[in-house]
Amino acid sequence: MLKRILMGLITCGLCAAHAAKKPNIIVIFTDDHGYADIGIHGQADDVRTPHIDALAKSGVLCADGYITAPQCCHSRAGIMTGKYQQRFGFGHNGEGPLPLDEVTLADRMKQAGYRTGMVGKWHLSPNWTCSKWMKDELGIDHAKAATPIPFEKLESYYPGNRGFSEFFKGELNRYWTNYGLDGKDRTARGEWMNVPGYRLEIQTDAALSFIDRNKENPFFLYLAYFAPHVPLEATEKYLARFPGEMPERRRYALAMISAMDDGVGRIRDQLKNLGLDKDTLIFFIADNGAPLKIEMKDIPISFKGGAWDGSLNTPWVGEKGMLMEGGLHVPYLVSWPGGLPSGKVYSDPVISLDVAATCLAVAGQPIPAELDGENLIPLLNGKKSRERALFWRFWNQAAVRKGKWKYLYLSDGRECLYDLESERHEKDNLISQYPEKAKELRKMLEDWADGLEPKGMPSEMINGQEKLWFGHYLHLGE
């Protein structure tokens, strides 16, 4: 009897110790990656993502996963702070950088005892399009791409000064890093390193190096792949996986997504080999929908500028830059074998803001009141969710989703109401049938917008690009 009691106490102690262990966390963020382009969504028969699909099957596929913006920089500001980025005046790419007085998720995870790492595309530092910052900090009114910015001004906005203990910041072959792919320390403050090879393999290698360096500690890794964003590039290893007739831009996008998929597989293999797979929470989310450029022209790969990146937003209407589903409704997976069910599909709307709240909760930290997201773990484990509203404001567009309803407002006075649970989703504007529902949602949207910087609904006339987009996409159902 005494032996059984002692064994029970030992077992309870082990369970408590396991429960108290802080899980590792990896946030994988892809770039201009449309909803159709992970195999498990079943939207495109040419995409091949076995490792990403396996990640989804090991956890929860969030079928209604959203991002906070249909464009790169401020989308990243949202996930990095856990706050609607418009609260601190970061409403579009040109309104950066991420203000230095904003606390990042990395800051909070470091305070929680985590070793924090960043790999890949950062895109939260000043650049020439940040017109207000260029004027305030450098006294430059009309900056151009070639306008120089002093490095000391840039560096204060780099990951190493925004809460990350270790960093391998870069997009192609030049990286600002304080550790090497060989696992050895480099200059603590950081140094520039030219790294030969294919950009997506480099970014995976840097993630693997960070994990190996920190396998004995709880770690938080933000891996921001630069794909399938232009410039499109892929090696024959990946291109050969997609033979046959198709647009070349599509082939390159599929190859780049396949390279990221290999990276996900290598990371999961490393976690398993280190015995960390059950103790690691992984998010996989895209930063916004794909830029279709309306016509999806298959212009030569040699063109490196803005063009269709080959990715698809099927079945959603719209594209990058729009507050229609094609710009916002993205791949969103959550896996944690030690804390979440496997093979589950979660259909309530979630948003990238939930990443910060969830990370802090599993790290045993309180969720600050100023954060806008929710801890997803109880919800993904079956707790009934409240029907919350999700909001967006971008350029001259604003939108809100609550339940199955989505209300879209354009500054030229056009309004749309959509039933997102309908097979027709944003192909049918139902505002004339449900004017009271539209009025209710507009009031919610206006109240939210009054808490932003600057406050209020969009008031400038829609721009030329928006005219083209909405002139095309708003009439698909007619």
C-alpha cells in the first residue's frame, strides 16, 4: 500500500513537472502565399505540400484564419505586437517602421524566460516609403529608393533591438546575423554575412541552427520565409517536381512553396530527433493573400518587380491589397502534440493577433489588456467560443466580420454585406436584403475605427488601384 502511495506521488510529481514545462514555440510566416496553396485545403490539384499537410494533421487546421492586413509590413506589425497595427498608426506599408515604443512579442517572450530567435524577412525597419519617418528623422520630404538611410538609424529597428536574442535577418543572400549556420556565435551586436545558396534553404538552415543552439532552453522562433513573394526564384531540384504545361510563374510559385514545405519537414524531423516534438507549439500562417494583378499574367520570370507571384487565393474573391477574402483569408495551422488534438478542423474565425495571446498564455504569462487577440488553446481544445468581431482598415477600405456576416465599406460610399458561410460568399452582395444587419455591423466598425490612429473610417477617395480591383471583383456575381 505504502509503495503504491509513493509511486503515485512520484507519478503526480512527474506530471506536474511536465505540465509546468514551458513549451517551445515556432511561428512560421510565409509571404504572399494564397489560401489555395497548401494541399490540405483541397483547392488546387497541382500544389504539393506533404509536410505542411502533415503538420495540419498533427494539430488543428483553422479553416477561417485571417491576417490583420492585406499587405506585408503592417501585417507583420500586427503579429509582432498582438495589437491592431492601426492603433499605433501603422495602417499601410508607407506608415512604418514599427515604432520603437511598441513592445514586441519577442520582448514579452524574453521576459518570460525564453530564448528568442528571428530568421528571414523582417520588414519592420525604416525604408524610403516611410514618408513621415523620413521627414521627421532625416528631414527628407521626397525620398526615393536610392535615398540613403544611416545604418545607425536602421539598426535600432532591427530584430536584435526588438526583443530577439538571436537573429538571421535577410531575404536573399545577405543577412544581418549574430550566429552562423555552423551554430557558432558571431558578433553579438550583429554583422553582415553573404551566404551562398538558395534563399529558402538558407532560411531553413538558419532555423535549424537556432533550434540546435537552444535545444536545452525554452525557445521562441519567428521564421519568416521569403516566399512565394517576388522575385520568383527556384532551383531545378524544386522546379523538377512540377513538370507539364502550366504558367511559368505558377511553376515557380509551386517550387518555392515546395522548398518551404521541405523546410517544415526538416524542422519537424529535428524536433523529433531532439525529443522536442511533443513540447513544441507551431503556428503556420501567411502574411496576406497572393497578388493576382487581376489577370494573372504569366510575364517572364526575369522581371523581378511587382507581378503575379504564381500563387492562388481560390476559392476566395480578391487579392493582396484588398479587404475581400482573397487578401485576408489565409493558410492558418496550429500544431502542438502535447497540448492540442490532432486532425481537427476549427471553423470559428481566428486572426494573427491570437498568436501573441496564445504564446504568452502557454508561457504562463498574463495576457496584457492592450492586446487584441485571444488565447486559442482552450478554444482549439473544445471550449465554446464567444462570437467576436474581427476588424480591418486599409487604404480607403474598412471591413468587419462577425459570425457568418462580413460588412465591407469603401470610401466612395459603396457598401457590401456578405454571407461567408454561403457557397457564393463574396460573389453576392446581400445588403439590400439585410439592411439592418449592415447597419449594425457598420456601427461596430465605426466604433472600432474611432479608437485608431488616425481615428475614423476611411475618408479619402479610393485610389486608382482600388478602382481597378473593385471595378473587377465586385461584379463577379452579376
